[in-house]
Amino acid sequence: MKIRPIKRRTLLRGLLGAGTVAVGLPLLEAMLDANGEALADGAPLPLRFGVWFWGNGTQPGAWAPATQGAGWEATGLLAGVAAVKDYVSVVSGGVLPVKKIYNPHVEGAVGILAAGNPLLHPSYNGQSNDWDFLTVPTPSVDQLAVDTLAGQSPFRTLAIGITPVHTSDAGSNNAPGTAISYISHPAPYVFNPPVMDPSKLFAELFNVIKPGEIEPAALARSMVLDVIRDDASALRRRLGKNDRTRLDLHLEGIHELQNRLTAMVMGGEACVMPTDPGNPESERLRAKAMAELVAMAFACDLSRVVSLEFSSPASHVDYPDIGITGSGLGTSFHEYEHQKGYDANVLKGLAYFIELFGDFVAALKALPEAGGNLLDRCCILGTSDVAGGWNHAMNDFPLLVAGRAGGALTHPGVHVSLAGANAARAPFTCLKAVGAPIDTFGTDQFATSEPVPGLLA
């Protein structure tokens, strides 16, 4: 049977009252080219980019694997990415060339995310808390990716947080600096405030109708399956066996939505509604819920760019999931590391950050797309604000690059040492991998036009 190609944004349509309703379709083989690597009309499948950030770095000189190349082992502090190792490249040995003038956590965060030196607000007058007056000089790396990737996605970018930001006053007259608390910046002093509650993100992304709040429009939306049934049957006759199965599963999903009187609109596309995860008290569970929501948002083409801030620069928070709390240790993770160095508690925390990064990557890998999975068309940068929190080291900066970016990144993942070269080459590599039309990244001593050797396929 010859399968006629159909457009990615094909809708099932029907009449409902005096108007029409339209329901989008999942990604079908009939929407792809003969190789399953692009849409049938020649347009490429979307690429996605993300930053997964944690505060206070890792253990310089000890975090990276001993073996370079594809044979590296996910052990020690990197054990948390073992399940997705083939999709993760490790970039060790990079140095972030900060000037060491201002707070090191801000200098590091700005240096790796915007490849520049922090801007100091004109209201600064010698106060000891310079971190409250510092911001980025240019847009952060995630925002540079937005202009290339956003396309028709309804959310140009997603900003997500897990633990409390350094100060909720950031960006105010009291604390005009923004870089100590936020990682996603479209411009100096302008930040994308992160959504901290998974349930709130779920509602924003998927337009949930809550029990007790059903309106006439919601009742109408609940009937969409009935009114598009004829159009669905006609389309089914045009599809191959695999696409018919996908369509049937898709319509079953819509039936479940109908039973819950829920609906979602995604710029002409629809996909399976996830479950509202609530707002778990556990930071691990919140991070996992956010990861799954981001993965579904990518799969539904709701957004193609995300910044996830697990903890702000400096990591002035507790991690109760692993027993690291102010009540137990007498102080925050940040201060405890300064006092104790790389003791067992600190190493547990550093491994915990990588585990949660691994969970995020695994959530993307879990969703299929065009014969592969979402991660095949993603580039996810995992990084921090310093190389080591104990002494604010900037050498051997933690850099993890996950995904294949549509074949632009080396697969399986490799371990590459920068051997003292500029750490900003890693985010620049990610930008090149997702097709950003730039030849250089960064300003002043951070500026680079060289990708990490061996990372681009």
C-alpha cells in the first residue's frame, strides 16, 4: 500500500454547534520522509536545547573518568549517568578564565552561561554583598538558542527551578543584580523567572481544567472525539499499519482526556496528556516531575528550549533527600563544604547533582520519536558555577553534554579533556550542534570560536 505523505500540522476536524473543533495528531510515519529523519515536506524535525544547572561545582581533579574517548566509565561522582552513558559526553580539564574581581560564584555562572564578565549595577557603592549587584553582559546560552530553535512552539523558552533561589529580591532596588539567583537571561538585568511548582508548570503547559471549575467551553471540548470521528476514519484509510496503530492509541488518549473533561491546545498539535504531578516535598521527586513534564513538552512541540536551575549559584540550600540539612550539619551545603572540604557528606551531594542530571536525560530518552527517542534531537548542557565549591576553583570545570542533536554530536558519548583550554568552548559547541548561526561565543577573555574537539560528529 502506498502511503501518501501528510503535513506535520494536519488536524482532525469536525463541527460542534455553530463552530468547528480541531485536534492535532502525534508524529506519524506519513509525516516523515523515506528515511524517517525529516518531515515529508522536507522540513527537519525540531532540535531542542537545554541547560541543567546546579550550584557549587564538583571535585576538581577527581570527578572525571580516567579514560578518554568512548571507553570512559560512569563511576564515582559520575555513577548517576550510567544508565544513559552512551548519550553523555564528559568534558574535563576546562578552565574558566574569570578575573577574580567579584563574587566567584557569580563570575563563574556568568562566565559559563554567558561567556563574559559580570556587569556591576551603577548603584553599587562598595557594599560587601557585590553579588546582589551583578548581572550578565549578554544573553545567556539558552536564550541564544531560542532564536534558532523556537519556531512555531507556543513557549519560546521554559525556565524551571527546583530549590529556592538565592534571593527573591534579585532584580529589585534592594538587590538589582540577577545572576546570583537566576540562570536564564534574555538581556542584562532581565531574567526568566523559573517555575518552581511542577503542578503549576503542568497547568501552564497543558491548560488543565480543574475539578469544580468546569465551564460550558470545557464541556464542549470534552465532546471533540465525537465530532472528529468521521474525519479520523477517513484519515485512517490513508495510513500504513504503524500509523494506524499510532492514530488509534492517540484517539484512545483523547478518549481518556474526554472522560476527565480536559483539553490542551498546542499551536495546532496535540499529544498524550501527562498526569498532574502535584508539588512533591522531595527535591528529587520535584526534579523528576519537572524532567517528565519537559520531556512531554518537547514531544508535543510546546517548547524547544529549557533552563533548569536545580540550585542557584553557591548552593545556599539544604538537600534533605540525602540528609544534608542545616539542622543536621548546622549550615547550608555551601557553608558546610567551605568548612569540611570534600568529606563524605559533600561527595554525597556532588554525586546527587549528577544523579538528578542523569534522571533528566533519562526522561528525554524514554519518549520515542521517529524511530529513535527525543534525546536523539537534543543537546543538554549540564554545568555549574564553579569547578570546586570548597576553594572556588575554576580549573577542571564540570561540563556534561548529553544527546545527539540530530546527529551533530558524537555518539556514543566520549570523554574529552580540554587540557586547560577555555571551558566556554562547551556551551559554544552546543550552540553549533543545534544550528545557531554564530561563529564566536562570548566576550573579552571568554570569547571562543573553537568547539570542543571530538564532540561534533
